[in-house]
Amino acid sequence: MLSNFIKLPWRVPVLDRYLAVELARAGVAVTVALLLLIAGKLLMQQLGYLAEGKFSGGIVTALLFNKLSAYFVQLLPFLMLLSAVLALGRLHRDGEVAAMRACGRSELRLLVPMAMLGLPLAMVLGIMSLYVTPQLSLEAELAHHRARLEAGLDVTQPGRFMQARDGRWALYTGEASGAVAEEVFFAIYHPQARQVHVETAARASKHLDEARATYVLNFEQGRRYSGWPGSTDLRTMEFERHSLRIDAAVSEQARQRVRYMTLAQLLASDSAAANGELQWRLSLPVSLLLLLALAVPLARSSVREGKYARAVGAILIYLVYAQLQLLAVSQVRGGSWPAWAGVWWVHGLMALGIAALFWRNLQRPA
């Protein structure tokens, strides 16, 4: 029983404990079901990239975990809203809420178990959104970059053209024996230097220089052509052995994107993008608490209503609420709106709407 695992350090009324357990049980069921669907989609996507040669096999698990963690943080407020509406809707249809009111307990009392579960979740969500998720997102970007680069430089894939995502270089191997490729063609261009280098070699191998964060391609018995399309300056060189380095590090500009910044970096920055990112991260725990409060008046239903009737309304309200938050954050990031306004007016509108629903329900008791 889930209730056996919920041990609180203070005495909690049986009713509040029962409602909190029902909400937690529904939350676990909804979260697991939705995350399994997302994990299945992500896994199929990663396996597709693996089959196309865009990723190496060892990176799929790490990417799946990082992306699933980011989805969990973003979707937790919605998951808790849906769980609360389903759990409270069942209590309404079974007459348990009516029995509670008959015993003199107001519907406002349902906010107590919501707070018992919502406040700890909001704290965890705030820590994850402010500290954990940016680091996981950066690690996912680094792993993505390394996986694409490693797969693109895989010399053991004969008969296939491999290329960088930005099209800066291309690699082709005719045959492969273990970690050594034969009949190799490699082309790389440097637009700043107006140079294109084409190399053909009898054999080639690859290794990672971790100290310098570069992949090293070792060509043997080949020829190198250097020039620029339309230019008459073409140089040819024959070699017995030649090494070429490909930078494996993510650019510093990519590392400094606001979505990867730590909390200290966001607070130290006065840019509009940093202000918008900080407000978005702080909005997640606020949204969770507001949506749990919204579930109480929204879940009121009669025994004749369908099981998921209120869930449809909850989804529509969440979509509007989420879109308004995204609009406000994008305006702050772009500098169109002042940081003090930001996204807080959206939460204010939601709070007023929740108060109006409570007032309507109190005026019209079921």
C-alpha cells in the first residue's frame, strides 16, 4: 500500500492523509504512463539515428536519460494537474466528497492534501529547474556533438559517405578491416581561409586525443589536393603518412547559451535573455502549485459525467496557460517587455481564475 510508505513527522488527520495518498497514487500512474510513451518515442528516434549512422551505439542510453529528465521537469506541472483532476473526479463520482461536505468539511479543505504533496514537489522541481536540468541539457548537447562527430568519422563503415552536420567535411571508405579503413576519400573545406583539401589514401585509422579534445585521422600512402573552386592555385602532395586533426570540442559560444547557464550566471547577467530564462525556471514550481489548486474546483463533477470529462477541460486550460507563459518569456528574452512584468502577470491571471472558480462552487454547492 502506498500509504505505508508515506510517513510524516507530524500528526496528519486521516482524511487529509487519505486524500494525499489518492493523489500520489494517481500522480505516479499518470507520470509513469506518459513518461513511458515519451521514452518509447525518444528511443525509436535514437535508434533511427543509430541505424542511419548519425550516432554511435554507446551514446543512446545517456541521451535518452538526459532528454527524459528534461521532459519530466517541463511536464511535471501538467502531470500533477491531470492526476489531481482524475483522482478528485473519482472521489466526486463515488460520493466521497459529498460525504466530506456532509460532515462539515468545506471543499476548500481539499487544498490541504494538495499542499502536502505539492509543496515538496515544488521544492524538488525548483531545484531541478534551477540547478539540475541546465547541467543535464549541457551534458546532452556535449554527448550529441560527440556522438555526431564520432559517427561521422567512423572509418569502419565501408561503402557509405559520412559527413559533418554542417557539411564542413565528408568521409568515404571503400573497405574496412577492423579499425583500419582502406581506399579512403576525405574532403574538408575552410571558408575563412578559402581552402578545400581533398585526401585519398590506401589506408586510414582514427583515434581520440582526449587531452586536446580532437579526433586524429591517420592516413597512409595517399595524395593530398589543396585549392579553391575557380582558382588556378592547385597544390598536390604525395605522402607516406599524414595526420589530420578534427576539433571535437563544443564551441564556447554554444556553451554560453542561456539554457545551459547556472543560477549564478543568470543572476550575474543583466541581459534580457538571461532574465527570461530565469523567470521561466522559476515559473515551473509556481505553475505546479497553481495547477494543483486549479484541480480542486475544476474536478467537481456529478455521478452522471464521464470519467475523463473534466480531464479534457484541464488539458485545454493548461494549453492556454502554457502558451501565455511561453509568449511572455519570449517577449522578455527578446527585450520587448520589461523584466519586472515578465511572466508573473500570467500567474496572476491564473490565480484570479482559480479564485473565481472557488467562489462559483461555494455559491452553488453540489
